[in-house]
Amino acid sequence: MTDAQKFEAFLHNYQNMVFSTAMRLTANQSEAEDITQEVFLRAYERFGELQDSPSVGGWLKTVARNLSLNHLSRYRSRWSFFSEIARNEADDEAGEIEFASTSDVHAELEAGDRKELVEQALQTLPAPQRVPLVLFHLEGLQYDEIAEQLGVSIGKVKTDIFRGREALRRKLSLKLDEEPS
């Protein structure tokens, strides 16, 4: 197998994990795609040492997380502005967003649909709530690590995670109440 074929196989093995990490943090498909591409450009530069490393998944996830946070910090001043617009639009058009319904027939399909429902609801949260929530629950970072990564106080992290959980709970309960029985 040539080096190009090895890297292509490597890319196929890890692309979903890297993309989902970026997507959860940025909530923007094109930005997540750009970040994923940047992660794999960096991996290509270090492919010789990464290809046989048992910790390559962690390295890729860390790079994806850091690039996503760097991207968001560049646009942090826009967060509140766009979050307010998105929140107002969501309030005005609450009935227009459609989520996948669950299937009572197959438990596996139901779990997949619920996961998709959570992912979609998560993407609608404003970045100041979504990012700490993803870092805590999906990336496994502690409050102090999140505070350091985002350059905010631990109290702000705790508040944002609490508010994010509450917003997510409201969004999910609304969607679950709308599902046909």
C-alpha cells in the first residue's frame, strides 16, 4: 500500500469523528468542513509519526477542538448578535423546524433518531451555551479546563452549561411533545 493509500484509509477512519467534533462546536457545516480539512492537513504533515500511534484519535480530536475554539474566539464578538437573531427567529418560527420522529418498531432506530434529535437541538443553541455544553458533556473536559480554553471564569462556564442544559431540555421537551403517539 502506498503512502497516499495509507493516508486515504486513515482519513476515512477518522473523518466522521473530526467532523462531528467541529460541527458540535461551530454549529455550521461549512465551518466544520473547513476545520476538518485543516485538521487533516496538519495530520498529513505529521503522518509519519501519527499513523502507528495508539493515541492518534485523541490527537485528532484535540486538534479539531482547538481549531474550532480558535475559530469561535475570532468571532466571539458576533456571538451575542447572531445568537439574539437566531433566538428571535426561533421564537417567531418555532413550528417550522422539523426533527426526525422516533420509531416504535425498532429500539435501535429509536435510539438513532433520539440522538439525531439531540444533535439538531444542540445545533440551535447559541454558541455561548452550546460550546461549554459540548466541551463538558461530549469532550469530557472539566470546568477549569473549559474556562481556560475559552478564557472565561469558572462561574461563567457553570452558568453557561446550566443555561445550555435548560435550553436543550426545553427544546427537546417541546419536540417530544409534538411527536405523534
